[in-house]
Amino acid sequence: MATAGKVKKENLPSWDLTDFYANIKDPAIKKDIDKALSKAIAFEKAYKGKVEKLAAAGLLKAIKECEALSDLIGKLASYAFLSYATEVSNPEKQAFYQNVEEKINDVSAKLIFFSLELNRLDEKKLSGFFKQKELAFYKPYIRDVRAWKKYQLSDKEEEVIHEKDLTGRSAWVKFFDQLEAKMRFKLKSKELTLAEIMEQYVSHNSTVRRDAAKAISQGLNTHLDTFTFITNILAKDKDLEDKRRGFKEPISSRNVANYVEDEVIETLIKTVKANYKKLSHRYYKIKAKWMGKKVLNYWDRNAPLAEVDRKIPWEEAVDIVMKAYHDFSPAMAKIARLFIDKKWVDVPAQPGKMFGAFSHGTVPSMHPYVLLNYKHKVRDVMTLAHELGHGVHQYLARKQGALIAGTPLTIAETASVFGEQLTFRALLKREKGAKARRALIASKVEDMLNTVVRQIAFCEFEREVHSARKQGELSTDQINQIWMKVQSESLGDAIKLDKDYAPYWSYISHFVHSPFYVYAYAFGDCFVNSLYAVYESGKVKNFEEKYLEALASGGRLRYYEFLKPFGLNPKDRKFWQFGLDKIASLIDELED
């Protein structure tokens, strides 16, 4: 069982990247870069200006060559990024990552013409090509390329945008990551990293939480002018490109990338906002009552409800998740176990490491890797379940190849949130005490509110910032005001937000890395709530098999096709309401 207080010192595993290369000085890296450039030059020479004239056999050959090149440059990019992710402040790793990116940019610039020329192919001609089985395999790839046809610019413009990204958006993202990794927050006599101060922010001790909250605010304020500048630059950069491409709204480009209609996402956002009172406003009033307060200070929002801080050793966390996965599907647990046994996971929180967690799918010729910042909390166990869900999904999808394995965000959060749900149910099953069960259910509700309500509020923050930026440069005060407004609307009267909370928008990396990514979490949570309800009902035969098959399809299926075998229709507003009602039912249980 989990223990109270401290756990014994553990040797938490770090990932082994030697499946890629021996180290960042491995001569094989230069050989692969040279090979990629040589093949890209040959590919451009063979096909540029000729795609429209290719017969079916020629088009198939070109696509397969493009696929092999994509895998090779993806391997190089993945290794450079993963090497950098655990040592963001290391100058040697910074230089290596940048240099590899520059080389890959040179290679991929040679391939831009291919998708542009694919979009010029006649629809009737393509339909005839797809009658051939081998070429039909790549139909989803061509479908996804052609989704951008309407927003495609001239060949020269596309080349310039691609080349300039290296010193534009991509450079600002790196600068943000390096700044965040170097930041330190003063808590009494200690200087803590962002990951370390965030751990204190959810301490069992209310005084520690308050002091951590103030320290976070003070630390963020120190760099707020820089964060404001980055936000303005990237929002303007996006606006300029969106205008060129003809996107109606700032969010539209993300929707096209996710192959989802604007109106579906608008329905999701409106439905979640209509449920703010029923969900977050109501829950935080209940929590305030439990804590003997009329309102909660913002640093109490995620305060643990257990009487002691529960510490879960790493090995126990692995056992919990593996058992939960195995009880659902032994095949899924077997894949998840590979990440632990083969050192595909980097676990310890340490200075200079990227904040948060992720699963990086790398490329089909390799395998995914998971990054964590494990701190022995129940939430960390759920994070492990979440990221291993991503990892299983990415591992299964490899058979689709480099051009189809990747999934849009509308589907990408499915396996991760499903993995969390399985683990939550397993934890709940083993808890017998009423207080412990209440704390566990409350923790799950808070995770779901953070996944759904908070992320939609984040999305609304982005929409308002990007819209306001169209009118001119935004001041820090303007961005702070937008942040405070959307947060107040989403959290309700039971949460007290003072001026120290105003700069908290600035550490959220999704705003910088992937504008409007955040709604994918809400999409995924509602998606999985409905999917899990079907699983529990037992109405779909061989659910586990169908589920793993759907994951293995990678980017082959659109979000509504993914759910079709389970009898669900995400284009119906009731679908989203049903997902939100599952959260409400847990709050009902707590209220009772």
C-alpha cells in the first residue's frame, strides 16, 4: 500500500536512447543526415513538376520513397529532441538540437513540392488510382494532404515559410523552453525549479501552498515582460500566416490539422461553458465547505483532501497501472510493460528537465518514449497511466507507416484518458475507507475539471488573446485581464482570484508550442467518458479487440469513424453533454 510521508530513496529509471544512436557524437548521425539529404535531392530531381503526369505505379513508388525519407528524418529529429528534453539548459544539447533541426530543415525543404503537387491531382484520376490495393493503403495520407488544398499558397511562399520557421516560430518556442527551464522560484531559503515549486503548490499544508503560490507569482512576474513579448510575436506571426492562407478564425488552422469541423469544436466549447455552473462552480463550493471555508483561495483549488500526503513508490505505481491495464486487456498491458522493462521512460524530476510529461511517438522504425516528472503522488500515478496510454496507442499505430501512423488531436487523447479511467477505477476498487474513497473520487473530479473546464477556459483565453492581437500589440496588463476574466468565469464564485494569480498564464507551454492544442483534452475526456460508458454497459461484443484495432489504425480513421463500431456519434450535441454528465454524476456522489 502507499505510505504516508516520505518514501525510501529510489533509483528512478532514466530512458535509454541508444536504440537511436550511441550518443550525440555518434558518427552514424552525420551519415544519416548525409543520406537523408542525398535521397531528398534525388527525390526532388525525380519528381518535382512531374507528379501530375505520374501513373498509379509511379505515384506509389514516389509515396513509398517519401515515407522512407519521412521515417529517416523523423528518427533524427526525435533523437535530437529527446536528448534535449532532459537537459534543456545544457549548451551542448541545445547546440546539437538546433544543428540537427537546421539540417532536417534543409532536407524537408526539398520535399515541400510533393504535397503541393499532390493537391493539384485530378479527383477523378485519383479515384481510379485507388482501385489498386497497394496505392489504396495510402488513401488516408493523400486525403489528409488534400485537406489543406484550400489553404495552400504558391510553391515559393510555402518554401519561404518553411525555411523561415527555423529562425521564427521554432526559435521562439526554444527560447521559451530554455527560459522556463532556467527559472527558479524562491521559497524561504530554497530556490526551486518550476516542477519543484508546483509540487509545493499542491502540498497538504495550506501555509506551504500559499507561500508557493506567492513564490510562483513573484517568479513569473520577474520574466513577464519577456513572456508577453513572446506571446505578441507568436500571435502576430500566426495572424499573418492565417490571413495569407484564408483561415476565418485563429482556431481554424488547428481544426484543419485535427481534421475536425469548426462547428463541432464550437459545439464542444459552448456545451462545456454551459455546464460551468453544474460542474466546476458546484464542485468548488462543495470543496470549500469540506475545508470549512466560504470561498477557496486560488492556491486551495487543487489542495489534497486526504488527511496525510500519500506517497506511492515508483514500483508500486507501475504495478497499479499494469494491473489496471491487464484487467482490461492483457495485450495492452504487455505493450505498456515494454516501456518499463526496456527503459523507454524517463522518470525523475530534476533541474534542467522539461516540465510536465509527454509520450513522444518518434517514428515507426523505432518506438515511443515517455517523459515524466514523478513525485510519488496519486496524480503522478494517473500521469503514468495517461502517458503509457499514449505510448500504447503510438506503438500499435506504427504498422501504418510514417505517413499514416500519426493521429490528429481529436483521437490522440483517447488511449491516454482511457488509461487514466482504468487506473482510477482500479484505485477506487481497492479503497475501503469512506474518507479515502471520497478523496480519490474528488481527486478524479478535479483531474476531469482540469482536463475539461480548465482546458476550455484556456482555449477561450487563447481565442481572446489572438483576436485582441489583431488590433495591435497587447500589454501585459491586457493579457492579465483576459486571463483573470476567463478563469473567473470558469471557476465560479467559490474560488478567490487575487492579483497574484494574474501572471499564471505565462508558464503554460501549450500556448507557445501548439496554439489551440488545449481543447483536445476536453475533446478526449468527453470522448472517453462516452466510450467507457459503452465498455461498462457490455453492449458491444469484443469491445477490447475493437478498441485496440481502432488504436492500431493510427491516423487512418476520422474521429467519427473511430467511434462508429461503438455506436457513438460525436457530431451530435448530446454526445458531449453525455460525457459531461459523467463528471456531474461523480460530483453528485460526492455531494450525497
